[in-house]
Amino acid sequence: MLIRHSAIQALNNSSDAVAESTLIELIDTSGDSHDITYSNSVLNKIGTLKAIPSLEKHANSRKRDVKASAKYAIEEILKREKQAADS
């Protein structure tokens, strides 16, 4: 489990679309709240608008960490997209 979480965190600085797609698939299919929280955290840094529908599914989770990380990731993605559009 720790190896999987380390692998998820290793994608933190990736700009590869495959990394984002892999994380989206993980949050869509995993039942492990830690996997989802770690993935949301990385999507917070590398996610695009493509990730938002999957993140929204977790924004109302009963798990506090899952909910908070999903909401924060959505906010950060939208903020990045707005800054890119304003440039």
C-alpha cells in the first residue's frame, strides 16, 4: 500500500496526459479512501478540466479527507484554467 501511495505521489510533477488519465481512472474505480485522497492531491497539481467530473463525484464524500481533497483540487484546477485563459 505504501508503495502504491509513493507511486501516486511520484506523478506530482508530471505533465504527461497519461498520468492524469491514470489518476482519473484510479479515483473512478478505487474503493480505498487513501488512494483517492492521494490521487486528488496530485490532480490538484497536474489536473485539467478533464479531471473535474471525476473529482466532483468525491466532493460530497462522507470521508472528510476525500471530500476536502476533491474540493481543493477542483478549486485549484479552475484557478489554473482561469489564469491560463487570462494570459
